[in-house]
Amino acid sequence: MKDRARRAADFLRAHWGRLLAGFALFAVFFGNGGFRSLARNWFELRRLNKEIVELERDEKELDGRLKALRAGDGPVERLARRELGYIKKGEIEYRFPPPEKK
């Protein structure tokens, strides 16, 4: 046990400067709010960049749909029939009851 304590004391005597510098750096980085704030902001920036990429992809998709709708009446009619249930004059709409649950 004395040998172990002696080796620890020798290590501390030989490396006290490095240990002190390491502790000081640790205290500076993690002891104040600046570094934590910097890390938090970095993670927020990464999240926002991912969100920007997703929104740009959605914008391209919607822009394509808008161009298709502006190209003619076909896409508008198809959307009105499918999403709003519109029918033309003279057409007959057939409605069937939903299947019964067993």
C-alpha cells in the first residue's frame, strides 16, 4: 500500500503542471455557461439545417404540383373530382354503402 501511495505522489510531483492545466481547461469549458451555450447552439444549428433541407424538398414538390395545375384544366378537374367529389353536368354519381363489419 505504501508503494502505491509513493508512486501516486511521484506521479503528482512529476505531472502537477499538466494536471493543473487539464483541470483549468475542464473548468473553463464546462464550468461556465459560454461553452454549454456554444454546444447547444451548434446542435440547434444542425437541427435547423435538416429542417431547411426538408422544407426545400417540400417546396420543390409543391412547385411541381403548382406547375402541373397551371398547365391545363386536366389536373384541376382530376383534383376537384378526387378530393372534393365534384361531378359534371349530366353525370350520375353512384354511392354505395360501406361494407358491414363482421
